[in-house]
Amino acid sequence: MEDICPIQELVEFRADNVNFTKGLKYRSFDCWVNKELFYKIKIFKTKENMRDYVDDDDFDAMCLTYDTYENDETKEVIFKDRNGNTYEDRLGELLFSEENLGGGTVSHEVVHCILDWCRIGYDDFFDKLKEEDEGYEELFAYLVGDCVKHIFNVLYDYKIIGE
């Protein structure tokens, strides 16, 4: 893919740290959006289990992006989850249930994930999209497609879907 915008060189989707041990409340893996930041993907057996996890019963899947803070000393961004745990590299969680793992649902949540990632460090990305800059629009589509591809590769490789 030719160079079309400054953040393209930062993009490096990959999936690792897979924990699909049976019997857990959820199965998980890390989906890295670049060399330094990732979302924890959590796959629950049922919607009920997933909804209990966040104490909310009005969703079928969720992009749960953590709050961001700047470290006063280092000026680095810190991410804080809903329990107060802090991370330097985890942006949040994408929550799914095995009952609702279709392409539409996964891609919908990935769009939220990519938009949140851009909000954290690439606000000018939105200005370029509003200007209908074709390169940025193409990159956005590429980001969504590549992230969805990596998520589904793990789901197929570990036989969560496609059996």
C-alpha cells in the first residue's frame, strides 16, 4: 500500500497472547493496532456472561475504550480501566459473545476501536476525513479491514467459529 498519510507507518495489526483455555469466563487475545497499543479481545460464551461482566444488559457487543490520562512527569498517556487499573499499552477491550460473532458485529465494534485510537493521538485524521481526503478515507477502510481480518484469523485458528 502506497504512503497515503502520516499514521500509516504506525499501523501494525497483529494478534497474540491468546488465552482460549476452556472453562474460563471468557477467552481472550490481544489485538495490537500498532507497535505500542492494543485492545484486549474478550469472547464470552453467552451474551448473559458478557453483560454480567460490565453490569449492563443493553448491548450485544461493546468497544470499551479506557479513560486516558497524561502522566504529569513523563507526559505519556496512561489508560485506566473501569476498575482503576492502569496500563501504558492497553487502549481498552472489545467484548463479544460466541452467540453474536458475525462479521457485521465485529466490524462495527472495530470501527469504534479505530476511531477511539485516532481520537487519542491523531485528531487531524478526522479533519482529513471531513475534507474527504481520499487517502485518509482509504486508510480508514484499510485499518478496519485489517483489524477484522486478524480477529477472524484467531477465531478460525482456535476453532471458536467455523467448526
